[in-house]
Amino acid sequence: MTRLSVYITRAIPEEGVAILSEAGLTVHTHRQPSGLEREELLKEAARHDGVVCQAPDRIDAEVLKAAAPRCKIFANCAVGIDNIDVATAAKLGICVTNTPDVLTETTADLAWALMLATARRGCEGDRVVRSGQWRGWGMLDYLGADIFGKTLGIIGAGRIGTAVARRAAGFDMRVLYFSRGEKKAMSDLGARRVPMDDLLHESDFISIHVPLTDETRNLIDERALGKMKREAILINTARGPIVDEPALVAALNSGKLAAAGLDVYAEEPSITPALLGLNNVVLLPHIGSATVATRVKMACLAAKNVVSVLQGKAPLTPVSPR
Ligand code: NAP
Ligand code: GLV
């Protein structure tokens, strides 16, 4: 009898591969660091019983139609599923899974790393020291903004948003949040739910944690940026297209917004060139969940989802169409 096979679109930690192999599945991993060509994805999706994919893989209707009827599952190694056409997958009877929870605390840490680095001009300071231009301690040099005692606004009070809010207690911050419904976990932390405009108007730090959907695309546009304090700092670890990037550049250039810390971009891996020239931004390469331990957990969860589905059992972390 032919063994069932799984295609992994980009390398994952070996612990995940081992789970697939130990379940008796044949594993094919695409290993080119340059990424996976569209034609190859279309071809491979049709030739396997399951696919382990990642955020840069666009799993649209064309890929899913090519994958059906053989392929039974696309297991995304990410919590965000905006790269997958979940509705079409459901119509074709293909299961989609993601990796929630295991990356929550790691990603919340990174939002805080961006907040601290941006407020205290950490990356700018590093560049100055490395370039040999530092002239020694100066009373008026590299002055940043305090974080303690300030107001933090969380947009999207789910798993990661709540974990970011929890850390704010250590900085004596007032926490506001915007969400479609009241969140008990947030009120238990003393955070207050407010309308979006109030959050934009009152927050010193604004951290984005909504998923990318039709509703949240360009949520932070010129209008929203215009409501923020001039000294506000915007942090985005969610998805690039939630922020209108040209409008953000304009706000940062004109002094309408003090600074921004970004882990995600509108057209990854391309970066709006104007962002590269700004000293008041910290730019990270989409590394929210990138710790050794968390990437192992993500790979193992994705692999367990594949094994469950190919054994005819329910997936651990299924995603349904919104
Ligand atoms: P989550 O638990 O589902 O939280 C998302 C929250 O956003 C939910 O509370 C949801 O509210 C809220 N929301 C959705 N649409 C909204 C809208 N239109 N207006 C207001 N609130 C809205 O997800 P999570 O695990 O925290 O992850 C959040 C996102 O972070 C992911 O989707 C992903 O894009 C991003 N992420 C990035 C990295 C990285 O490497 N940078 C790593 C992990 C995750 P309801 O509860 O009302 O639905
Ligand atoms: C990463 O971006 C994720 O959504 O897990």
C-alpha cells in the first residue's frame, strides 16, 4: 500500500518532521532558501495528502483546486491565516489549521521589544556606536520617551493583545483597548474598553493585534493616524496591510507621529523605501514568534494536525471560515 505523503513548503524544525515520519508519513521538504515558486506549489499541492505551509505561502483558490481531491489538509505554521482562502478550502473539503496559543507569549515579548527599542531609540543608538560617530555621554543626546506610567492602547484584545496588556502592569501603565466585544481577561487586568477614536486620541503607545481581514485592512489610515497624539508611538506586530504604509510614512515625516516599531509590512519582503531612511522607526523582519522553543512548538502542532487529519481524526486547532 502506498504511504501517505506530506509536503512541507519551507524548512521547519526537525521535531515537527519527526512527528510526521514517526506516524508513517513520507515527508518531502522544499529547502530552497529563495522560497517556493508558484508553479512548484501548484504542482506539489496536487501530489500530496497534506501540506505544511507558512505565512509567505499564498494558498488561494487556484492552489486549493489544484490540491483537491487528494490533499486533505493545509497546516499553517502561523496563527494568522490571511494567506489561506479558508472559505474555498471548506467548500472543497480541505481542512485548514493554524498554530494558536503556542506563540502568544513570544509574540507579546516582541511587541514589547519594539516598544522599548522605539521609545528609547535603541536601534538608532546602536547604529551611532557602530559607525564610530558617538562622542560620549551627552545631557541632550538621544533623548527618548518614558514608557512607565503612560497609556497603552491595544487594538484587538485576543490572545496576543491580552498578553501585551498583562506585561504593562510592570510598567505601571493605564491600558485601554478596542474590541468588538467586552473582554473579561482584559477587564480582569484593569484595562478599559473604549471606542477606537478615544483609544487613538488618548494613548501614548498603540499596539496592533487584530488579524488581517477585509474589516481591518487599512484600519490605521490617514484619518486614524491624524487622531493620534504627536508624541504617540505605533507598534505593529500583526499584519502590514492593517496600516496604510504611505500614510504612516507621511505622519512620521511630518512629525504628526513620533515613531513606529514594525515587524510586518504591506508587501513582504519589500519595504516601502521611505521607511528605510527614517531614524524614528525600528524595522524587524517578521520575527514575532521567532524563538527556538516557540518555532519547535509551532512545527510540532502543525505536524500533529496533519497526522490527526490523515488518520481520520479531528484536527487539534482547526480554522473555520469567518
Ligand atoms: P486572536 O486571539 O484571534 O486575537 C485577535 C483579536 O482581534 C480578537 O480578540 C478579535 O476579536 C479581534 N478582532 C478581529 N477583528 C476585529 C475588528 N474588526 N475590530 C476589532 N477587533 C477585532 O489572535 P492572536 O493569536 O492574538 O493573533 C493576532 C494576530 O497577530 C494574528 O492574526 C497574526 O496576524 C498576528 N501575529 C503576528 C506574528 C508575528 O510574527 N509578527 C506572530 C503571531 C501572530 P473577537 O474576539 O471579537 O473576534
Ligand atoms: C505569524 O505571523 C503568525 O501569524 O503566526
